[in-house]
Amino acid sequence: MKHRLGVYFAGALQLLVVWLIAGCSSLPAPERSDTRGAVIARTATQLVGTPYHFGGADAQGFDCSGLVVYVHERAGLEVPRTAAEQRRAAQPVPLDAALPGDVVFFHTGSRIGGHRVNHVGIYAGGGRFIHAPRSGGTVSYANLNEGYYRKHLVSVGRFWAER
């Protein structure tokens, strides 16, 4: 009798396992959580340390707007080449609504508060952005809350749509 109960129990256990597996296989696949913005920010992160190169827009070297062009191309988006053109073409985003992959625009000239854009970076989240800062430098992180960048920030924009 004990042997029969063991056989029945083993059979019931196998049916339960098959039922659970079959049930799991009919569940919908989880949605991919990557937005284009996340892809853009992740691509920019992978380029940290790449040399600055005036006019550069490839993995051999970047200037600020070339970095923006390159990472957007990797996400399947075409954007204008210069920082000023990028600002004009981007969908404006309030700073408090900025998401990773958005673009931050700066006026780094001597006149603080000016609106002529001449520098751009990729927002990475948490107040940080990635940019190609200057000749002799490399693609690196900076913080929007630091005095210099806070004073020179002009606007935030987006070239991608949320899903």
C-alpha cells in the first residue's frame, strides 16, 4: 500500500510540475524596458574616456555635438550636427522632467545667462551628464548642480519619444 501511495504521489507531483511549466509558458513575455533614451545614455556611458577631437563624430574622438550625433545614430535617430542646430530641433523638456538620454544645452561664453548655445551633453540621470568638454580632454561625466554648469545651462531637449 505504501508503494502505491508513493507512485500516486510521484505521478501527481509530475503532473503538477508539467501544469506549472505549461502555465508559465503561456504568460506574455515581459516588455522590454529600454527606452531610446536609456539606449542613448548607455551608449554615451560606454564612450567615457574617448578623446576629444574637434569636429569628431566617431569612436576615434568626439566634440560635444559629434557625441550627441553618434549616440543618437546608435538609437536609430538622426539629429543635426551643431549644438545650436540641435537645440533648435529638439523638443523642449523642463529640467525637472529630464530623463536619461535627453540633451542638455549650455552657453559657455563669457556672458552668463546668454541663450546662444555652444556646448551640449547627454543627460545620464541624477543631475549628471556626459559630454566631450574640450581639446585635450576626454568624454566624461559632469554635474548639472556644479556652479559652472548650473550657471551656463540654457535648456534641455529630447529627440526621442517615450514608449
